[in-house]
Amino acid sequence: MPPTKISSIKVDGNQITIINQLLLPHVTEYVEINSIEDAFDAIRSMKIRGAPAIASLAALSVVQHLDRTRRADPQPQFLTSIALFKSHIEETLAHLYESRPTAVNLGAATRRLMQVLNEGVAAEKSISDIVQDLMVEGIAIAGEDVGRNKAMAQWGGDWLVDLVTKKNGAPSEGLNVLTVCNTGSLATSGYGTALGLITYLHDTGKLGKAYFTQTAPYHQGSRLTAYELQTLKIPSVMICDPMVGSLFQHHPIHAVAVGADRIAKNGDTANKIGTYNAAVIAARHKIPFIVVAPISTVDLDISDGSKIPIEHRPPIEACLVRGILYPNGDKVEHAQVMITPEGLEGIYNPSFDVTPAELIAAIVTEKGVAVKADGAMEFDLSSVV
Ligand SMILES: CSC[C@@H](O)[C@@H](O)C(=O)COP(=O)(O)O
């Protein structure tokens, strides 16, 4: 049976533990994070994934690092001078930021810590006071995620119910919402973004069914979203990625709700590969396409989606599927199975795609819902950031 509450990260004192998302849903393995390098590896290898969750882990690993080093005997050299301390923290933050390039929340988290560092140095604070300030900020970054997720779920959920009701009257069977990838508790510090909106609709009696794509090649949908929806007892239907068009042709779908890894100033949105396909087909069927993401996902320094860096994952990841060997009696044995001929060359494996603002009906953050002005192709996001 799945557990009743899923958390991607647990913190006990200065011990950080994450769920290894590469092995879910069949094997629940907890991995200890004991250093900056452990956090970097967990993010890069996707043991932890989802834009807000990786930002939280990066921030917490800095807190842990500072807490452990300030207690160390003898003290590391970087704690002996403000110049050494500053360059050590700068290098640490820059290194963590390198772990995955598309999710901007990681950059927002490292920038916040950098600002605390710079302000402390400018105010000529002691190293131990700056350490304390950085630890408070790091804990705040991870801690504020759940509250803002609940806020955006409510903004987006109420907006959608209103939109659909004005158009068609209240649907007697509730709203059917399609999502892509995994944007729930595993991808955040709790509750989720697009999956949070779906959870909110369910909890308020407004959801018909949640539909989700398998989300190849990493299968965040079939492995992680399926597991979360099962745990939450939310009625749901999985579809394979190429079935989005067929679903829209044959079933009443009221919205597509997705998360985001980076939203450019004009509203162009990078999210898990396959999101753009769903948006194009949703437009064909006049189904509202909604992006739900915290303010830290909005990158006002990037004017449009063409400038968003897109991570390409190692080609081998597109040649493998993960799961348990089946049927295998009672023994749960996790395996990766190759689905391509050995030595296949020419594999295209971008992890994200960009959905143009033109195809997006609304962008929801913890501050509210942004829609485009009549006839506009781009968003003015100033009211929601
Ligand atoms: C709340 S999570 C939003 C996005 O990070 C999510 O949709 C996504 O694309 C995750 O990609 P992943 O490669 O699994 O980290």
C-alpha cells in the first residue's frame, strides 16, 4: 500500500533524507544527503527532481554544510577570513546551480543566498552572524514552498471553475483535467503546483477525473503521478503520451494544467518534454491550458522562451525503462530494461520543451492568476510576480 503522505525531502536536525525517485513507485529507498556533493549528485542523477524540490534541497544542503562546518574541530580554513568565506560560499552556490540548467527555481534559491551573503559582507557582519543569516534564509526557502502551493492551487482552481461554469454551466460530473509529468509532493516540498490544483478541485468536490500522461522517457507520470494520485485517492486515468489527441476527441476534458521549470517575461513556458504537444492539441480543441508555478519559476531576465536553456539528458536515458521485473512472484526487483537495439546512434533527448505564451490561457502563481489582454499573444506578468 502506498504511504498516506509523500515527502520528497525530510529534515531531522541537520540530517537531510530524500526519497530516491528513480526507484519509485515499487521500491521506497531513502538516501541520506551529507554534503554539497551528495545534493549535487542527487539533483543531477534525478534521485530528486521537480523544479521547486531541487531548489529546496540545494538550499537545505547549504544550511547543513554551514551547520556542520561551524561545529567542526578544527574549523575549516574558509571560516578564518571573510574573503575566504565569501569565495567559498560563492563557489558552492555556483556549483549547485550547475546541477540542472532549465529549472530556474534553483537559480532563484542560490541568488537569494548570495544576496544574504553580500548584504552581510557589506554590513561588516561577523562570519558566524552571516552563517546564521544564511541558515535562516536556506530554511525559509524550503519551508515556504507548501504554503504558496496551496495558495496557487486555490487561485487556479477557483478561476478554472468560474471559467468553465461561465462557458458551459457547472459540469454535473465535475471537471476533467489533464496534466503532464509530476508536479505533486515529490516535485515540491509538499502539495504540488498543477497537481496541487487538481488536489484542490478534488477536495472541494469539483473534480471529475485527473488524467495524466505517462511522460516518457523518464515516466514521471506513470511512476510518480500515478503513485501520488493513488495515495491521495483521487480518481484518475493514465494515458500514453501519443494519446492526448485521442483523449480530447473522445472525452470531455475541461483543462490542461501543468507545472513549469522556467517562465520567460512574456509567458513562454519551459516544462517537461511533451507539454508543448499537449498545448498545441489543446488549442485545436479550445481547451484552456493553464500553467501553475511559484513566482520563483518566473525569470524576468529572459524576454522569451527562445532564450531558455534546455537540458538535454544523456541519450541512454531514452533507451531504458525503469520498473520491477514482472511477473516475479513476491519478489520486487527493480530493473532497467533496454528498449532499443544495442549501439543505436542518433538519439534526441531534450528534457524540456517551450510552450509559447500564445497557447497558454492563464499563468497562476501564489499571487494570483494572469491572463493575456484581449487579442494579445504575450502575458504581462507584473500582477503575479
Ligand atoms: C512542480 S514541478 C514543475 C516542473 O518542474 C515539472 O513539471 C517538470 O518538468 C519536472 O521535470 P524533471 O525533469 O522531472 O525535474
